[in-house]
Amino acid sequence: MTKIQLNQPDVVPSKVHTKEHRKVAIASFIGTTIEWYDFYLYGTAAALVFPALFFPNFDPLYGTMAAFGSYAAGFIARPLGSMVFGHYGDKIGRKKMLTISLILMGLATFFMGLLPTYHSVGLLAPLLISLLRVVQGFAVGGEWGAAVVMAVEHAPPGKRGLYGSFPQMGVPAGLLLSTLAFTIVTNSMSNDAFLAWGWRIPFLCSAVLIMVGLVVRLKVSESPVFLEAVEKKQQEEQPVRTVLREQKKPLLLTIGMKLLQNAVFYIYTVFVLSYIVGTLNMDRSVGLNAVMISSVIGLGTLPLWSYLSDKIGRKPVYLFGTIASTLFVFPFFWLMNTGSVIFITIGIVIGLNVLHDAVYGPQAVYYSELFGTKVRLSGASIGYQIGAILAGGFSPIIATWLLAEFDGKSWPICLYLIALGVLSIISTLFARETFRDSLT
């Protein structure tokens, strides 16, 4: 790639461009918020509800493992979604892929709210919910790459990190909405009513949110960088194949850089919910409230870390977050094991907002800049989603298995996360700096 200085922009922003930048940023945030709301509903339900409703014939701990297994099924489909959506996104446009992914996600989540449970249809119930989870995973596999690439390619010069953080902010916002939805429902009815029908309400509400997301996304224009490539007839015929054959180094590095971030996030937001209830014998509201507080703070820390990467570079910010997150694993579980509501909340806030967000904030722009325009969507998506399946999808079930095998001790979980952290640190050290590169 040809390198340019930040004070030598290749595009001169105008008032019209500025309005479009803001529109894309807001649309990216709203759209990804709705998508992740749908995706995280399943994680919360898998930790708190699905073991009793869809996997009731297991010991409680192994029932949780089975629920997390169906949860992981969504991650297995994410790389396939990234390849399919990446291929067509690099060939026919980012905007079309965003619309399709939103519709798929919404339909899958809505139908989850209509499913019969194990007590009604037996084994068909866990099979159906696992199938819908796969559809969710396929959809989110295409969502992330298209959303971040659109935001980054629309960004004004010198602000790609900041604008790339808007779709990333959809993650804590979606997590906040899904956790809040479950909290409101659980607090407004008896436990029996919640298990009988109340848990369905957050899933059925997805239909309304999807309508809002479609209206917002359809008003956004296609990426100017992609349109320029179309005008010059520079699209890649087989973008996925090109990435797998000719972009092996950035692909492998993005996968490695993703491992710790994704594992930490799902341990701290999904597994910890069942850990607090099952191991610490505390009320489910402790974990839900801590995650909600962290999600609110994340709306500020994600853009802050991303803005910093525009000033000093992607690599130093990303490397700090990766190293610090690795070192914080043992202290995190020490704080959890105090059984103190305050210390549990502090641990989740430090682990997610102070440390994890230093990685996740600039991740969107960093991954996008590591690949050229012709294969940017495919490359960034595939690297992100393969890393997600290797770490995030299986981390709750691995942590639950380790907890069962080592009599409720948390130190094996810490060693597992540290091993992933070492791999991510090494990958980040080998990645090049990109914040002064031109997207074209």
C-alpha cells in the first residue's frame, strides 16, 4: 500500500461529506446495536434460562454446558457467513449485505421466541433452537465486516479509528439492551411465569427493532471507496480465494489478534453470569447489573480508545490492551471470588472497559486497514470470525468444563485465557502499523 501522512488527505471533506459521515456513523451504530441485541439475547438465555427449558435432563452444570454448546453453534456458522457475505460484499457492495444480514438475524431471533420447549416436543426443541442459532451466526458473520468496512471507508481523513468505533459501540449497546430486556422481564413477574412464557418477550421484541434498523440502513449511501473501485473495474472476481491464497500473513495475524479479546469478552459477559449464580450462589441480578453498568461505560471507552489510535497508532493501543488483559485474568477471578457485589462489578468494568475496549475499539479499523479495497470486506470478516469461533464461541463451554473437572476452581480458566493472551500478543507484535496508510 502507498503510505500517506495524515496532513495529506486523499479526499477533501466538505459539508455534504460531513453530513454523510455522520449519517453512516449513526446508521452503523443503530444497525449493529440491533444485530448484537439479537445475538446476545441467546447468550443471556443460555446462561440463565435454556438449561431448564431446552436441556432439562442434564445435571445442572452439564445442562449449562449443553446450553453453551448450542450457543457455540452460532459461532461455527460465523466464518461461513463471513465468506459468503464477504464475497458478495466485495463484488456487489457493502450496503446490500448489511440489509440481508439484518433481516436474517431478525427472523431467527423472532422465531426463537415462538419455539416449543423440551417439555412439549422433546429433543426437537434443542435441535430447533440450535438450528436458529446457526442462522444467527451466519447473519452476524456477514454483519460485522460489512458494518465496519462501511464506517471506515466513509470516514473523513485522520478519523478512521473514531468512525470505525461506531459499529463496535453497537456491541455494548446491544449487550445493554439484551441484558436490560431480561432484567425488566425477570423483575416484573414471578420465576414460574418467567420460565413459562416471560423469557419469550425479549425475543419477540426483535421484530420491532429490525424494522427500525432497516429504515436506518436503507437511507445510507454505498461506500465511496467501493464505488471508486467499481468505476475503475477493480473488483476482485474471487475475493475469498484471493485472501486465502495471497493474504495469508494478515489473515493469520488477525485471527491470532482476535483470540484473547473474544475469549475475555464472552467469559466476562456470558460465562460469568452462570458462575455467579451456580458457583458463588448469588442472585442472577448481580451479574446482569454489572454487565449493564459495563455496557453503559463501554459507549464511552470504545470511541476513546479508537480516537487514541488515530493519534498514536493502532499497534500501541492494541498491544497495551492485549498485554494488560492477559495480566488481569487472575485478578479478575480473585475479585469474582470475593462474593462482593461491589468487587464483582469493579472486576467486570476494569476487565471490559479499561482493558478489553483498548483492543476491541481499534480492532475494526486495524483489521480493515490490513487488507486492500478489493478484498477488504472478505479479509477483515474471515480473520475476525475464525478468531471468534476458535476463542469466543467455545470459551464459555470450555470454562464450564474446566470448572467441573477441577472441582469449581477458577485457576484452570485463568491459565486457558493466559495461553490465548500469549498468542494474541505475539500476533500483534508481528502486525504492521497501518494508521497512516491510504485506503485506496
